Amino acid sequence: MIHPQAIIEEGAKIGNNVTIGPWTYISKDVEIGDDCHIGPNVVINGPTVLGKGNRIFQFASIGEECQDLKYDGEPTKLIVGDNNVFRESCTVHRGTIQDNGETIIGSNNLFMAYTHVAHDCVVGNNCILANNASIAGHVHVGDFAILGGQSGVHQFCHIGAHSFIAATSLILKDVPPYVMASGNAAKPYGLNSEGLKRRGFEPETIRAIKKAYRKVYRDGLTVEQAVSAIEQELPASAELKLFVEFIQSSNRGIIR
């Protein structure tokens, strides 16, 4: 149902079984997939593409121009997958031509009230950003990552899959997969073992990840020495490959 007091510009594409509340504005360059629920007092600007089954609560601003002073009105884009939830007063901005021109959000994510996703960010699947968590421009967040309330991530940082960022933490460097981080500036505080168990990681896999963590954070090795030791001493697996490749590809350096 589309409320008669919603404002939808000509050219916007609305899928089947979409609900749009009163006083919501949707610009002409917006595509909304099937089964989405858009609450009242929402603004969706474009170019923006929303997949299926997304829920957007009141006062959210989705697909707005970014706050980067270099932005000069270029036709950049926001792409959102399926079954995401954007709670009250979320803000999600489009990309810039200084990057790939796109902000990309995957599927099955929860963005709690007052969260912010800046320009050119890439958020994976099944992530949670708790109330007031903010990620600055060009930040990448891996699958199943959790960012605690009022945490902040510096621009260009990468947050690894299955990591856990404690509330009010400030992230200034990359956080490898599976790692728990806390503090201002954030430091590593062990593995997100409970999260891995809940997601079905086998006990032997978790033990191997713990050994890899010790190589990086407990054995007094340099990062390069730790990576070499992991590759030489631990059995190869997709999970350890993810951990090692993240560290090797880090441009800002990892938290230590």
C-alpha cells in the first residue's frame, strides 16, 4: 500500500507488494524491489537501488549526497541487497568518483537507530551496526561483523568478517577477521569465539584460528613472521586463508 500523502517522483520504480508510509519522499532515480516496507517520514534519494524485502523505519535518509567536500553533484550510486533493516534516523550516503562511485550494502544486515554509513563504504552480509555506530568513507565491513553502539570507524579502514567491535570503540586501523576489538584507540582482545560457535564453526577450526591469533598477537613476532609461521605450521583451510589474506592485503596496518 502506498499512502496518498507519500511523494514519489515520476520515474521511480516501485516493485510489487511495497508499503510506503505518509510524508515519505522518493526521488526519480530510485528503484525499490518487491516486498519492501518504507515507513513514514523517510527520504530516499538516488540513484539508489534497493533489493527485495528491505524495511526502512521513520526519519531514515537513504541514498543522500555524501558529506565529502570534493563531491560536486556527480551521479554516484547506492546499491542495497535484500532483507536489510534500517531503523529510525539511519543515514546512508551514495559514493564518490574518487572511489568506484558506489556505496554497496549486502543482504540481511541490521542498522540500528542513528547509525551512519558514509560514501563509498562496502558492507557485506549479516552484519549488525548497533545504535549510533558510524563508519566513515571508504570503509569495508566483512560478513557477520558486529559494531557496538557508538563505535566509530576511521575512513579507509577494513573490518574483517566475524569480528566484534565493542561499544564506544574507535577503530583507526584494520581489524582482522574473527578478532574482538575494544578501546580508544581500539586494541585486540582475543577471538570472537562465541560468535564463531553460534555460526557453526567446527571446534577444530576454532582451535586453529586461536593458534593463528596467538602467532600474530601473543608470540612476539612481527606481522610478517606471524603470517609465515601460520602458513608453515598450521593446516591450510579456507578460514585461515581468510585471516592471512586480510592481514597481507591491509593498507593501514592491523590493530595490535
